Amino acid sequence: MKHNFGAGPGILPHEVLKQAAEGVVDFNGIGLSILEISHRSPEFEAVLAEAVKLVKELLNVPEGYSVLFLQGGASTQFALVPFNLLPQDGKAAYLETGVWANKALKEAKNFGNVEIIASSKADNFTYIPKDYTIPADASYFHITTNNTIYGTQLHEYPKSPVPMVADMSSDIFSHPINVADFGLIYAGAQKNMGPAGTTLVIVKNEILGKTGRTIPAMFDYPTQVEGGSMYNTPPVFAIYVSMLTLRWLKAKGGVEAIEKENKAKADALYVEIDRNPLFKAVCAKDDRSYMNVTFVCTNPEHEKAFLELCDEKDIVGVKGHRSVGGFRASIYNALPITSVHVLIDAMQEFAEKNK
Ligand code: PMP
């Protein structure tokens, strides 16, 4: 088996993949595939209901919030958030911490005014800005909790005077959160929740329906809430595999237990990066991500050879994003700590060889 450090679509638990494969051939012994039954059948309705219930349980979602499984990826939410929450003459505040945050705020500009209240763009997004004031007259404040490309993460969330909207695509379900601090949370499934094809949205009902805009049904959160994510045919396979992944997470002890594992994995890797003279980290220490660990070779000429060594050891997906270079080890929930140790061993072997 390979050690899968890919940034996304990322590693899924092996047992989930096996269950999903079974369900594709014969779902729960009914003699039909999960892919060839009506989404309105009791069988699929039970899958969706369990997925929603697991999200509520795992994240302790309070009353007054709706849980949706939508389509179009997190990138669609970049537009649906302002479409639904930003009146034409209104203003939205954004924290610019990377390319994804930047794409989100660009979409918002199509719907109203956007204020970038802080940005780390000038330093290639190697840290999370902390010194800023969130304007109290904004319709909402948008953050990206984990910056997949750069390997930075907000370890503390700001207190916002206006509804806080968070893109949690790459760290949802990796640690406990207080949903009540947020107006809306969204996350593409394909890192910690399941396969690409569905996007989780958790929204506080009372912030909806205030823009005075007519919104096409598929893009209108209240319509999706009313339809229970079934205004149209939902992405049945992606929801099914997400449900299986959330079941797996619950059986492991939920987000509290997985947070401990994630920290152990990240800490072991950062200790090695800081210790090993051939490698160095690129981001501010306080803002280092527990999900995407970015680093480079102290001598850039070594990078190709290290990637070749990784390849020999069945370590895949560690090449850094083109805008950062070097390496990115994504250590999502499903990646076992044994894979992290294989990577650390490779780094040590590489240092021995290049003394
Ligand atoms: N936000 C973040 C933080 C991401 O990491 C990604 C994808 N890697 C996206 C948004 C875009 O997601 P999608 O491809 O589902 O539109």
C-alpha cells in the first residue's frame, strides 16, 4: 500500500473504501447498487439522514442550524455565500490568507462591496495576520481556517461582531469547533469527509433571506434547507461515502480523538523538519497547519533527489504546490501515523546520504 500524502482528493480510510465498493455492487444486500436506486427511496433517505445526524453529533451542531450536502465544490460556495448573505449596497469583510481566500473574495465583489481587512499576500501567505478589526457594519466576515497550499492554519478563531463565515475545506472534522461562533461553515468533502462531489454547508437559519435578492433555486440556501438537500437529485455516491467516513470517525472517538492523532502526526513531522539540516519549514511557527505540512530543502538542488527517494519508498503526493515549491505532506484524518514515520525515516536516510 502507498503512503498517501496527497492534498486532495485525499486519503480515505481503507475500510470505508471497501464498504463503499460493496455498496456500489450491492447496497445492504438489497440486490441493487446505491447508484441505481431512487434518491427518494427509503434506503437513500436513511443514508442522507444518517450523514446529517453524524455531522450534527460530531460537531455538536446547536439548534437553529441546517446541515446541507450540496454540489459544485467549495468554489461554488465562494459565490453562493455573497449571493445569499451580501446585499447589493452591503459590505463583506474578508481575511486574505491564500489563493482560496482570494478566490472567495473575488466572487464576493460580483455581489457587493468587499473589504480585505488584513492580508499576508506580500509574504506569499506564510503567516496568518492577527492584528485587525472586523467592521461591525459588515454583513459577514469570511475566513479560510486552513490554507491548504501554504500550510498555515488559524489555531484560534477571531471573535466577530458579525456572522462569521468559514471555508473549512481542508480542516473540517480534524478538531472540535464551536459551531455557534459561526454563521456559516462550508467544506468540500474531498479531504477529511469523503470523495469529491459534495460540499457540506452548515448554516444558521436566522442569517438567511435578508438580501432582498431573487436567487435561482439551486443557489438559494433557504430552498436547499426546505428541500433537505434534495431540491434536485443529490450526489448520492459522494453523500454515501461521506456518511461511511463520518461513521468511521465516530467509531474512532470523534473529533476530540482524531485531534490528538493529528497533533501527534504533525508534531513528529515538524520536529524532524526543524531538526534535519537538509530541510526547513516555510511558515510562521505559530501558524503551522496540522493538516498540510509544507517544507523545502535548505539546498534547492536536493529537491528532485528527495522526491525520487519518496517514490522508491511508496510515499506519494508530497510534491509542493507550484506556488510554494518544495514539499507538502498532507496528513488528513485517515492518514495513519505509521505513514508519517515512513516519511520521517526517508528524511533521515536522505540526510545520512547527503552529509
Ligand atoms: N478552499 C480550500 C481551503 C481548498 O483547499 C480548496 C481545494 N483544494 C477549495 C476551497 C476549492 O475546493 P473545490 O475544488 O471543492 O471547489
